[in-house]
Amino acid sequence: MPDAPEPNTPAPNAAKIDPATRTELEAAAFRRLVEHLRERPDVQNIDLMNLAGFCRNCLSKWYRAAAEEKGVPLSDPDAREIIYGMPYKAWQAQHQTAASPAQQAQFAAKPEHG
């Protein structure tokens, strides 16, 4: 298997994409990721954390941080609602299940997340 490129290294054809189009494509991919996660509430945050090192809460924190960088005030609950598609407490009540001891152990053994 070939070596993975260095982080933030554009793919060879990415250099042909102008910055505005690249931003539009990245935004579209992000919106699709959020839509996908909203369609899959059966995928628990702890599973995302254990497999990928980030979860819906991480996405909401990154979203809020990006808003702050642009001078857009956004609270944590509002950022979470953007990602979850509903208030976080409502999502937890409807979809969150208790983590198993195995999931908790796997999570505890991982380095810091997103």
C-alpha cells in the first residue's frame, strides 16, 4: 500500500481547483456528512470516537470555533443543534444509548479526541 500523503497536502489534481470552488466543495462535503449523521442516529458518538477519533460533539465544537474565527457569536448549544438537527438534550433522550463496558474501556484507552 502506498504511503499516505502528509496532512493538508493537496491531491495532485486539487491544485487545479480554484480556492473558492474548493471551499464550496468542502462545505458541500461537510453538509453531506452532517446530513448522513442525522440520518444515522443509531451510530453512537462513542462508536464514532472509538473508530474515528471524533464525534458529533467534536463537529459542533469545530463549527463554533470556525464561527468565532469569523466573529460570529455562536453558543455551544446552538452549534450542537446545527449538527444534531435538534436540541442536544432531545437527541440524547431519543437516540443515545448507554455505553457498554467494552466501549468505555476502548474510549479510555484512546488518546485525546477531536
